[in-house]
Amino acid sequence: MDEAISRPAPWREVFRGRDGRLVVGLLLFETLSAVHILVVAAVMPAVLKDLGDLPLYGWAFSGAALAMIATIPIVGSAVDRFGAKPLVLVTAALYAVGLLISAVAPTMLVLVVGRFVQGAASGSAYALSLGAVAKTLPSAIRPRVLALMATTWLLPALLGPLLGGWLADTVGWRWAFLVPLPVLVVSVVMIIPALRDEPNPDAERAPIARALLLMVGTGLFLGGVTGDSLASFLLAGIGAVIAIAGLRTIVPAGTALAGRGAPAAALCAFLLSFAISAIDSYVPLMLTDVRGLSVTKAALSIAVAAFTWALGSWWQSHVNGRRTFGWIVRVGAVFFLAGVVVAFGVLHGWPIWAVFGAWALAGFGMGTAFPTIPLAVMAGADEGAEARELSPTLLMDTLGIAVGAGLGGAAIAIVTAAGGSLSTGLAISFGLAGAGAISLGALAPRIDPVRRDHS
């Protein structure tokens, strides 16, 4: 039977033997990312009140994604060439340094630097985890493992945002950046003995120059779009040219036109992350600065979204094999778009409790679509090159985070600088999210791998 339509293995197979130990290690690594991302998202309104500098608010999110843009393709190739084990300690060190910089940051700019270092670690961890899944685990187990990796967000989602909000409202937001450190230590201790290491010295070298070119170009573009002068527009244009030059040498041919299979998957990964970042980064700001909630109460919306994200990922693992990858992603796009519409209503005066319904819908949509896109790429990848073929999709995912958060932040910065209201800026950002979801739904069927001729 073709790999793209094979049924997932029984759950009991996931934790058997050495593969089972590897799965546990990867789940701990993913838990670290969940704690880090959810806690930071919850405390950022408190950081803004303390450090100020609203124009840099979006950079706290897009800065981390910029670093991921560089590290994902580099680490994706390095996993094939050197094996994953040597990269785990480097990733852990980057996490620790980035968290400590953010914890002691005296200004928003320094905090953005810390977030940049954390993003480099997150990108490395992302490529390491999915590379290990693609290279070492049987295809029938992969949907189960990706669903489990999503459910590792459940406990951090229920406790992380509330913990971050409580810290911000009591002892201070800086402590929220220290919370992931114990999880970091435990994950490293668990994952290294369990990780299967199969380096291939003849694998393609990491595209360091191209990845850095893309990162720099994207950074210049986002920096330019936040201004209103001719110099800013020129900077944005130069950045776009540089970013496209770097991107076209990394992603599969036909990505811009959503060519069937891996090219369309890469574009859809961008659209999905663009959509969520254009709204998710700013919902806590809406709830605190527009609707008047405390940081702790606003954090509850993040918890709801992460819970239904795990639920959506669990659901996709059950329908995978019975429905096409494209069908599953389109369902996710519809749920996410419904959540955006309700969130837009809350921004303009709908009852505050409706935001929890909005984020329940959006979270389920993300959980449905997010793991399905890399599964489609894995199903069509050549044996022995899974990490390398998957890394462009992961890179486009991260590029979507940077561009979505960056353009959302730019809209807010430009509108407020011109004397407009924060609500207007947020409405533009939410509109970007809706446009991304609509585009994703339209292109989703094209991610299904091209059938191979087995005759």
C-alpha cells in the first residue's frame, strides 16, 4: 500500500523498544518548547508595561522566528550529515543563554536579542525532533508521534500561561523566563541516551550562506515596513529582494506557484504560520489593553487554544489514512478561520467570554492542519534524505511566523504612530490572519504527494 495512505499503527507500538525511548525523549524536548512559547506569550503585555517601546512588541515574536529561519535549514542538513546527538547540547546551551538574557533585560531591545537567541534554539530543536521522527520511525508510527508531540502542549497550556500571568501579576515577569530551565535539564538528560544517531558524511552540506541571506533579508523587510519614510520603503524593498534570493535556493522548485506535493506543502506551511502569528501574538494585548482584563485572565485564552490544538492533532491522527492530507488541512483552515471571525467580533464589543470560543475553534484548526503538512512531505520523501527534504517546509513554517507577527506588529505601530487606535491596528492584524486562512484552505488539496508508479 502507498505510504501516503497507510493506516497509523496501534498506540501500543509507539512506546516499544528503542523507538519508544526515543519518543519519550522527543516529547520532553517538545514540552520545553511549549513551556517557553506559552509562558512568554502570556507575559508580554506585562513586559510592555514595564519596558515600553510598543514598536518593538512584535519583534519579541518575529525576532525569535528570524533566528529559526536560519537554524532550521542548517540543522535540517546537519542532522543528515552529522547525526542529531552532537547538536542536542548546542541547542540546550542556546536555550539557556537566551532565557537568561531575556530574564535580565533592561530594555525591550535587549529582550528582543534574548528572544533571538531563544529562537535559534527553538529552530534547532524543531529540526532535530522532526528529523529524528522522519529518519528513524516507521511511517505508520509517525502520525501517532506527531499527535503525541502536540499533546505535550496540553499540560503546559493549562498551567504555563496561568503561571506566567501569575508571575507577572505578583513577583514579576522576569521569573517567567526562568521557568523552562529545569525542563531543559531534564530533557537533555533523557534524550541523549535514547537518540538514535546515524550520521551520513556524504549528505549535502548545510546551506549556511543561503539561510543567513534569507534571515537578513526578512529582517530588513520587516524593519522597513514599520516605518513611513521613503528610506523605510526602500529598506523593505531591498530586504524583500534579498530574502527572495535566499529563499528560492532553499525551497523546492514551484513553491511560489504551489506545485503539487512538497512545493505546495511548503507554501501551505507558510500560510498556516502566517495566519496564526498575525493574531495569536496580539490576542493577549487585545484582552489587556482594549478589553481591560488582567494578564492572568488574558492568559486563559492561550490555555484554551493549546488544549484544543492537542485535541485537533489527536483527531487528525485518527483520520489520517482514511482522508487525504489536503482534506485534513482544509478542515483545519475552516476551523481556524471561524476562530478569527469570532475574535474579530470580540475586538469590536462582542461578549468577552466569546474569545474562549474563538480560540477553541482556532486551536482545533491549528492542531488539525499543523502536523498534517509535514506528514505529507514525509510521505513523499526519498529514503535517507527525509530531514533535508522536510527542512524547507519547516523553514517556510518559521518564515510565516516571522512575517505574520512582523506585519501584525507593523500595522499596530503604524496606526498608533499616526494617531489611530490600538483597536484599528489589531483589526488589520486580525484581517491578515483571515486572509492567510482563506488562502490555505484554497491550496490545501495540492499538498498531497504525487503518486509513485509501483508497477
